[in-house]
Amino acid sequence: MSETANMRVFRGDAESGDWQDYSVEVEEGQVVLDVIHRIQATQAPDLAVRWNCKAGKCGSCSAEINGEPRLMCMTRMNLFEPGEQITVAPMKTWPLIRDLVTDVSFNYEVAKTIPAFKPRAPEADGTYRMMQEDIERGQEFRKCIECFLCQNVCHVIRDHPENKPEFAGPRFFVRLAELEMHPLDTEDRLELARKDAGVGYCNITKCCTEVCPEEIHITDNAIIPLKERVADRYFDPIRWLGSKLFGRG
């Protein structure tokens, strides 16, 4: 049994744009991305939208639905009341290319600045050994699908784009935390986290955690521990005094 949905979709580019209303038939079990595809197929063949897997694992179809950052492919139409107007807009934080497609290349440029995993030498018998709890701690961070919804809602760059050159954002604090917590990794990234990635700019609002479709505890399990490690090294008065008295770094 089908129903009619009232969709209001942003149409435009970096120069100008406006909302366009569409009435669309919706079948049971469909998601917002299905409806956007139906609009493309029946009313607006030039509507630009980015998507790939349609299974909540590629992170491509991020948008703002009724003002809330979500994946279109994981937002079921039955979440909305019959007859409710549903708005679909591009992510606000990134430069608009066209319609629902934004330029998220900032994130890939930041990713290039993070040194890759650098394992220590294996044990004498040629194997690596890790505690199970160390393995499990990093598994949560590897669920990230790079939808960049956490980046999109972070007010440090959403409301202050001038901070982008000095602030990596929550997705990359997750990456830094994963590497820093890895017991086999030997690369030191704390100076990068403090200075270039700007972890000190984060004031723990937890908005990034709230929108994560993979339910990663970004703030509690990644950002706060990373802040603690930076504080221990650079702002611990005992460590500072020891370095002055004994010349230790």
C-alpha cells in the first residue's frame, strides 16, 4: 500500500539555490534515499545526490533531514508522520557543489597528514603479541564509515570555518586515538594532535557522538582520552618540573 510524501528538497549550487517541493508515492519499507531516487526517476532527472552502497556502510549519502544530520539510506520513511513535510538538505559545513552533493575533500586532505600505523619489531619468535583488551579497545573506532556527519555537526568548524586549517575534527580524533592506543604502534602523534589537529579546540559537547550512525562513543572513548594524553605530556606540572630538574623530556 502506497502513501504520498511531501518532500522539500534543496536545489541549487554554490552561487544560488532554493527549496523545491515534490509529492512522491512511497511504498512500505522505503527509506529517504528511495524517495530521492523516485524524484530523480519521475520528476527531476537532474537532481544531484551522492550514494553508493545503500546499506549504511559507505557513508556517501549523508544529508540533513528535517534539520538532523543522517544517512538517507538508513532513515526510514515511517519515522515521519503521514502528511508531514520532510526536508532534505545538503550538509551545511562543506562547500556546496550542487543540490545534495557537497565537497568533502577537506577531510581527505586532513587524512593525508596523519602518519600511518608503524608497528614495532615482532617478538624473537617472529610473532606479535597483544592483550585481548587492547584489541577490543580499537575495534570500536574501526567501525567508522567516514560519513563525516560528526565533522558536519562539530560547531568548531560548522560555525567557524576559519578554524578548518587548525582543527582536524572528530573523525580524525577517532583515527588518532585508534593509533595512539594501539599497543604495537611506535609512531608519536601527540604533537600532531595538540598543534596541527587542534584537539584543544574541542569543548566536549558530544554532538559528534549523537549523530554517529555506527554509535561510536567519539567523545568519551576517543577525544577525552586523547586530550588526557596531550595534557599529561604538555601540561602536567610534575612532568614539567622533572624536565627542568633532571632534563627529561
